[in-house]
Amino acid sequence: MDALLIMIMAFVGYIAMYHLYGKFIGKKIFALSAMAKTPAVELEDGVDYVPTKKEVIFGHHFTSIAGTGPIVGPAIAIIWGWVPALLWVFVGSVVMGAVHDFGALIISMRNQGKSIADYTAKYINSRTRFFFFLIVFLELWIIISIFGLVIAVVFAMYPASVLAVWLEIPIAIYLGHLIYKKGKSVMGWSIFAVIVMYITVVLGYFVPIKMPAVAGIPATGVWTIILLVYAFIASVLPVTTLLQPRDFINSHQLVIAMSLLVLGVIFSAFGGRLEIVAPVLQTAPAKAPPMWPFLFITIACGAISGFHSLVSSGTSAKQVRNEEDSLFVGYGGMLMEGTLSTVVIIAVAAGIGMGYTTKAGVTLTGVAAWTSHYSSWAAAAGLGSKIAAFVDGSANMISVIGIPRGIALVIMGVFVASFASTTLDTATRIQRYVISELFGGFNLNFLTNRYAATTVAVGSALILAFVTGASGKGALKLWPLFGAVNQTLAALALIVITLYLKARGGLKWMVSGIPAAFMAVMTLWASIMNQVKFGSTHNILLQAINILIIAIAAWILIEGVIKFFSNGEKPEEHAEPLTV
């Protein structure tokens, strides 16, 4: 099937499902009301709780949930064929991921913006709260530790992207000053800011920055330290200082990058240069795990991801100013991520065939290019390999519209690194909330202070990053667990959403209950298979942590099932009775 036709069909499908299924869920299932007072309005503090226009919070929400997730997952899962990857991205995002993200967001908004781990006590029981916090802390611990390394890898692969990524920070801070202190136009000045940022992109092409080793610490370790320090500062600042204005810029950057990719697909297709070179279906790639259940674990953010529930119930729920805006932010944000993953699939299924340079310096095209890059699971599974497949394939398509390939590489490198940076400091801010809520429950109030809680979040991540040495790659020790942990969290979030809807009566619970059952089966299946694998390699650390994850997931699942079939009273939402 033609790549252009695939893209058009997918885009039309996402728009249709937003207006049909998304609005149905918002109106009939969650009963959104413009009269409900949101936490952003009720608890406004100028730091975390800040009422925000839906277009702005959409930009923040999307850049936070995206990161490199919708890129690396499809970029490796396509080894099983582009059809299963595309089907899971579309179906998963529409009926599972978007319901998951939107549900977590709206329930948090009706519980003072608390995290999903915290309000689990209300919808299941207090026993599950601590165990849910353990899963959430572990996930965020790995994310914060690994994303410093992810960005360091991007910087090493595309040194021309370094300057633009860092200069975006002062540009964003000044933009925030103009908007919030001087009352300047959001749209006009944010467009000007993104123009300035793209000037720095071109400048970065001529001034690439390569980090040297410092005091015996290799470049990856140096970048990891710098990025974790940045994450600390960014996550304790008021959201209006850096987070929101940077997201103004990133939302425009998203539109520009997606527009360039779409134009690249159109021009390449009409020029006869774009054809799908990936296999339709490949059930047994060399040394790869079985497609079932690992397709549904490998592609997470592009279809459904537990991390999204943390963003929804962490930062986003504290900024949505009108309950009806939550549909656009939560459901629409997930469909946009599915759209991005669709473009990623086209880039690695077809764009890479326009030209791929091997490590030996040989340039291949067509099926040979794809086969070389995806010669085995091990060849395609590396972080650098995943990012390169997308960036190189995208640059090939963008260059067709007249932008020099070198500049196109920088544009996409900055795009990936910028989104990864947003995920890093958002995850740090969410971990701060989680630590504050957890220790607040134990009356350890000195750890609920945002500086103390952030110190714990960043300090623990720093320890994990450097536990294996100065390279900052310590989190890779736990990375094999991340996919299953992340999707387990998605299943558990869907269980909480299902119990919330069950308490509201009728069959509303089915919109999340069926996805919850599917994800629970897939993730537990994958976790058990991982346990067998870890046992065969005698990896005691991964075995111990994985069995703990399985036990916690099983515990919460059993508690959820018991609660589902009980006749308990409907929990009272905080926000619903309040009106403005």
C-alpha cells in the first residue's frame, strides 16, 4: 500500500474518532461540565496550580507524554512488520491509550489534582496506595535516570543539535517574562520565539558542540550530571517561568516538524521516491522475542503508556482551567501522539529506504537499507539505532522539499532532544509530587517541601545513573524492566478508571474495563516471560525486581476485582459539586 495513502487514512481516522468516540466518552461517560471548578482555579498558587488556556496546556501535555517514546517504540517494533505496528498504534491509541490518558486526567481533576497513586486509595482501598506508589516511583526513577542518557546519546549522534536545545531555555524564559509580566500576546510572541529558535538550529549546524571527557568522566556522564541539575532547577520553578513558555515553543515546533514530515511524504510519494521497504509481516525476526505479547509492550507511548497517567494526574490536571478542556488535552493529546507514531512508522518503513549509511560508510537504498538496519533484534534494539532510524528516514523525506539534508538532520535531532528534555523535567516534577504525597501520608512533612522532595527525586536518579561507573549508564541495568513496568502501570491505571466508572452506574465501566483486561493479560504475560529469560541468564537483580513487580500488579489486580464485585458506596468527587 502506498505510504501517502496510509498516512491520509490514518489522519482521517484519528480526526473522525476524536469527534465520534472521544466526544461520546466526554459527554456520555465522564459527563464533562463547564460549571465544575477545576483544581487549577480552586487551588491556584502560581507555582504548580495555574489555570491555562487549553491550547497551551495541550502543548505541555503532548511534549511531556511524547519524549522519545512514540519514536523508539515503533522504530523497533516494525521489525515484526509495518502492518501489526500500524494497527496497534491506531487501535491502541483510539480505544485504549486516549481513554487511559483522559480518564486519569479527569479523575485527578475531580480529586484536587492528586496523582493516580494517591487517589487509588479512594477507588480501591488504602492498602493499595503504598503498592501503587512503589510502581510509580520505580517507573519515574528509571525514566529520570535514563532520559539524561537518552539526551546525551542524541547530543553525541547529532552535535549540531546541542546549541539550539540549550538556547531554547533562555528564549523560553524571556518569552514567559513577556507574556506573564508584560502582558504581551501569547501567539504573536511565541511564533517570534520559535523563529528565533530555528535560527539557532541553523547556527547549530555550523557550530556543532561535542562534549569532551571531564575529570575522567566520559561525555555521557558529564551530560547526565548537567541534565539532572537542569531537571532539578526546572522542576522547582513556577510553571510560568520555564515549563509553559517552553511548551509554547515546543507546540509550534511540533506543528512545524509534523508539517515538514507530511510534506516530505507527499513530495516523496509524488516524486516516485517513497515506497515501503519494510515487510508487511515478519513473525520470527532473528533473535527477537515473540510478537505476542511483546508488540504491545514495545510500542507503548504511541498506543498506550502508563507514564501518561502520571503526566495527566501530575502536571496537566493542575493546569486545566475548564473541565471541558480536558477532552482536547487528554484524549486529543494521545491521538496526536498516535499521529506522530504513524509518521514514525512511515519514516522507518519507507523513508529509510531512500538512503541509509551503514557503520562501514556504505550507503544503501531500498530493501537493502531496511534489511541492513533491521538485520536482527540486537541490531535494531539499541537506543542510538532506534533514534537514527527515525531521524535519518525523516531527513531523507524532508530533504525532498528543498531543505538540505544536513539541516533536516539538525531539525529532527532538536525535535527529539527537545521533547526528551520536556519529559525529563516533567518526570522530575511528577516524582516530586509523588514523594510529597507518599511521605505526607507518613507525616514526614519535612520531605513534602518541593526542594527536599526534588532533592530525593534527582539524588536517587543520580545514584542509579552512576551505580555502574562514570558513564552515567547505570539505569540500563534496569531498562529491560521498563517496558513491562510501564505497561503494568497502564493496566493498573485503567483498573482505577474502571472502578471510578463502575461507581457511577450502568455499563460505562466497559470503555476502560475491556482495555484494562487486555493490558493486564499482555503485561503479566510479558513479565512472566521476562522472568524466565532473566532466570536463564542468572540475572538475580532483574529476577528479584521483576518478581516484586508481578506480585504488586497481581495484588492490585485482585484488590481491584474484589472492589469491582463489591457493593461499596460511590466515592464523592471533590470538584463535581462545586460550581463557579
